[in-house]
Amino acid sequence: MSSTLHETATVPVDGGVPELTHWIGGRTTPGGSGRSGDVTDPATGEVTARVPFASAEEVFDAVAAAKAAFPGWRDTSLSARTQILFRFRELLNARAGELAAIITAEHGKVLSDAAGEVARGQEVVEFACGMPHLLKGGATENASTGVDVHSVRQPLGVVGIISPFNFPAMVPMWFFPIAIAAGNTVVLKPSEKVPSAALWMAELWREAGLPEGVFSVLHGDKVVVDGLLTHPDVRSISFVGSTPIARYVYETGTANGKRVQALGGAKNHMVVLPDADLDLAADQAINAGFGSAGERCMSISALVAVGGIADTLVSKIAERARALRTGDGRRSCDMGPLITRAAQERVSGYVDAGEREGATVVVDGRDVTPDGDGSGFFVGPTLLDHVGTDMSVYTDEIFGPVLSVLRVDSYDEAVAMVNANPYGNGTAIFTNDGGAARRFQNEVEVGMIGVNVPVPVPMAYYSFGGWKNSLFGDTHAHGTEGVHFFTRGKVVTTRWLDPSHAGVDLGFPQSS
């Protein structure tokens, strides 16, 4: 397999950038709708490829290929399926650097961050390699006289995955390794902004021996999303993105009879108590606020300083923020660009609004001088102090490198602020008081909690998911909840021929 971006899964275009393809039925499939979009290197502003937008007919083709592949894959033994998972794992371990380079070229995050994304996705692949154990059912012998009962979990069929731009590899890998290992077939719609990682993984699956049609990649926009949400042969939808779209996906998918797990937006708080190690807290606020240019659903965007520590803490964070190097993610910088020019303008606009509404701009990233060539989409680390809960920089999900500091007098005020927020994805508390930490993790209405851990993304064998407007549906991603999402239960009650139970009896069966 080629390690060079856009050398595979493309069709040649005379005098222009390469045209990417879909991946349907185990092979590259050129787009036929006539619609497409630009793929841009956000560090330079250069258009590097064109990505086709699938038509409704192409959605039907991809689902049909997945449906045709399902019976054979479902009936493939767990041992054989797992061997393919292990081969995929080994290939990914050997070539993780290639995938990280693709992510940096299309998303912009620094290479070390992209490598970390691949590693966290690989954890789910490794978890899925244990599917034979995870799919074990239960059995009861002689539940009633001569009657045995056992339970099994079976795959759903064709499952759809709609993934966001900010994690082109990790988020799809939250879902598809478990879905595939459990015996389902997958149609993945990656973000049109970062399409190449999905194609790269599709080719890796082929090399690992995955049968044709088990994993498909379909590029596009709302046409593809709606096609998957309404297609009668798609049994489930897994989605990660903004809250308005997550709500739409959940309502539309469930109205069409599908299982849906739709992970939405976030406004993650980091509460710092007066007894905390402020140097540690400042370090972690920088890491969690500005990593991946703030384009993480688990980024810390609201730092809640409790008591009289705010001035000292803000000073320490500002000192560290000013030392960060913003630029091309391939140049050993600390922070890369935002995904698009529109994102750059939107984030800068929020800083403008915060300043107008009375926040203090302590570190201003609007006029950063990046280490990069061309015309990239950069906003530097930005620190706002004296932010109020009525300001748009607090109420809205900015999705950029903007850290807002809110000041409260007490622990109770901090918890009330977290719980009043409509989002409930992740939150963290920094303290050396075990009692306060234990109370916090019990009282906050948030799905993932960190104690002196600013980005509490669980390991693959625990579930990932928020509360409130951060999740639509009742099933989180990966872990055993992921296994249950991609399978359905069946209970079998068995009695072999027993003359003592012969005869007609219209009464409701009773255990005996």
C-alpha cells in the first residue's frame, strides 16, 4: 500500500488536483453524481484533492453491497473474524505513521496529536479482538423440568457510521471494529473535509482479508446522511457531531425504525479548588484547552476558578499560553490550524464578542504569526478572563483554542454552574482533597469525570458518552455498551421429546 496521501483511491484529473473515490464492495468506485467538494490543507490553504458527493442512488448501491455481504460475514466463525481483526491491528501498528500524516495534512493537528488519535482508536480495535468473549451468552440447564434456556447476541445487519472532521480515524474506530467483529457490515460516511483517512483504512481492511462489501466508505453531504437515516436496510446509525445535527440524526433515524447513538456537542468545565496544585492545573488547562486547536469534543473551554486563586492561576496559564508555538503541524509546532477559513473567522468572531460583552482578553490569538507557508487557517491560543455565564463565549460551543475563565466563590457555586449547563459531556476537578473529589464525581450531571485529569476519555473497555444535550439515545460508544448496541439478544428455550408433556393444554405454560 502506498504511504503517500492521495496516491490511492483516486482517479486522475488532467491539469488539476486528484479526485478521490468512494469505496463500495471492496474496491474504489469513482463518484457519479457530478457533485464534489474541495479537500484543503488547513496549514497552507491549498486545495489538495476533490472529494465526490454521493447521490441517493450511490447510497443505495453501497447499502446493497453491504446487505449482500452480511449473510456470509454473519456466518463466518468468530475465530475467523477475529483473525482478520488481529491482522488489521498488526497492519495498523506497523503503518500508524502513515495514517497520522494523512490526518495532519487534512485536519491540521500536529503530528504527535494525530499519532495519539490513531493510538486511541487502536485501543478499540484491540478491545474488539476479544469479541469471542464479549459475545458469550448465558445458559441455564433444567430451568423447568426437562427445559433448558440459553441466550445469544446476534449482529444487526448493515450499520451506518457518520463521523466528524475532528477525529478522522479515532471516532470511526470507536464504532466499526466492534460492529465488524460482531458480524455486521458497515457503511461509513466520513466528514467531507477529511476523507482520506477512511479510504486508507478501507484499503488496510482489504489487505487484512476482510471480505468485499463488509466495509464501505461513502463520501458526501446531507444527501448521504439522509439516505442512511431513511434506508430500510440500515439497522443502526452511529453519529458524532454538533448537538443540532445529533438531535436531527436521532429523531430522523428513530422515526425510521433504527437504533441510534448520536453524540452531540459539549461545554466542558475544569473546576480548580483553592487547595489544587496551581502549576499542575495551569499545565493541564493548556493541554486540554489548546490541544488540537480546541477542536475536540472533550476540550476544556470553561475553567472555573474557586475562591481567591484566579489571579494567580490566570497568570500561570497566560505565561504558558504565550510560549506556545502555533503553525504547520508538520513543523514540530505545539498547535496547528483550524479546519477551515470559516472556522477561523467564527472563532475570531467569538473572541470579538467576548471582548464586547466585557471579558478581559489576557492572551489574544486573533493576530497570531504562525510558523507556516501559504495562507493557513490559524488562531493562536486565546485566554479570556472575567467571563460571565451569559456571554456567548460561554453559552456556545466555540470549537477553537479559546479558554474562558469564570470566577466563583465556592465549591457549591462551581457545581451549580456545571449542572446548569445544557451540555454534559466531560468535566474535571483539580484538587488535593479526596473528599471534595468524591463529592464532585457524585454530584455533577456529566457523563465523563476527571479527577486531576483534564480530558477524561475512557479506555476502550469503558463507554464514551455524555449526558443532557451531549448525547441522544441511551447507548454510549465502545466498551460493552458498544457491543450491545451492535447486537441484539435472542433467548432460546429448548425441551427435547418427553412423553410426560404430551397432550393438549391451552393453559399458559408454567415452570415446574
